[in-house]
Amino acid sequence: IFRKLAADFFDRYPDALGVNLGCGLASYFQWLDRGSNHWLDADVPQVMKIRKRLLPAGGKRHRQATLDLRAPGWWQALGLPARDSRQPVLLICEGVLMYLQAQEVERVLYEFGHNAPEGSEFLCDSLSWMATGCAALHPSVCHTQAEFKWGPRHMRDFTAPHPRLVLRSEHPIMEAYDFSTALACASFRAMWGVPLYGAVRLGVSTG
């Protein structure tokens, strides 16, 4: 889903910058390199130390940087385009927000809404608020000592942090597993107003 949405973005803006916030060892640029766009992979120092050894940046259009999304001012710290820039930015934030506190998520979304140039997009995934505190039930996360700390109660939670934020689209993920999962997830979305697990595409208004 992220690759498809990002490819659509670069179809519209072939020279734009893509940024993977909390990149881990993901390598999206191998699929999204259009020959003229640029890419930035960023994560906390201990992760980037491993990444630079295993997946070094390749070429002038691909760079790496350290980042703490919990710290204010990360947009400027990464040297991302200013709000009045004519070149939009694509941000991918996969497997990150559910591990932050609610106020930290709000600050991340505010930073995007406040600083992003017109046309920019923010792609993220999210678990429902009902998953908060339940990481021990997840078959892979339970071994990491990580915890799910945030999940939306309403879809407006994605746009409330800043008046420029716009929900462009949402995309179910677990429905692709099998019929029974698809039925259960669709029922959950209808009942609670948010997906159990899904991807979200945010944009910024011209205001």
C-alpha cells in the first residue's frame, strides 16, 4: 500500500523528495527511484549506526540522517523544504506512531501540517486505540519489550493537530488476509469508526 501510494505521488511530482521517518532497515528507494527524485532515510542514532553498515546511502540523491520524532523541530533539523517551497515532500512513517504517546503523535502531525509545502503527503499506519497496551499479544512485537501506546479513536484524530491537515484517503490492511478477517475488520470499522489496522494518507490544504 505504501509503495503504491508513494509511486502515485512520484508520478505527479517526479523530482520531489521522499523521506522515511523511522526507516529501520526498510529500503523503499529501491522501488521508488525515478532517476530524478531524492530520498532521505532517517531514524534514531542507534538504528542508523546499524543501517549505515548494512544499507549505506547510494548516490547524490539518497542520503541518511539521525532523527528523534519526539523532539520538536525535526522538520528543520532534517533540512526539509520550507512551507512556501514549490516542491512538495512525501513522508512515510510506517510502524512508528503506535509506539509514541498521544501528545507525541499530535506534535509529529502538527509539525507536518505546519511546515509541509502544498502538495505534500504523509503516509502512516495505525492500530485502533483498542490495541493500546496489548503488544504482549502480538506474535512478533511481544519479544521486543515494545508497547503500543497510541491509536486513533476517531479519524479526525489525524487532522485535529493542525488546521491545514486533510485526510486524503484511508486503506484497510488486514482485510486482505482472508474472508473471515475481512468481515471482522469491516464490522469493526463500521462499529467503532476507525480501522483495526490500516494505512492513512494525509495532505495539507492551501491555507
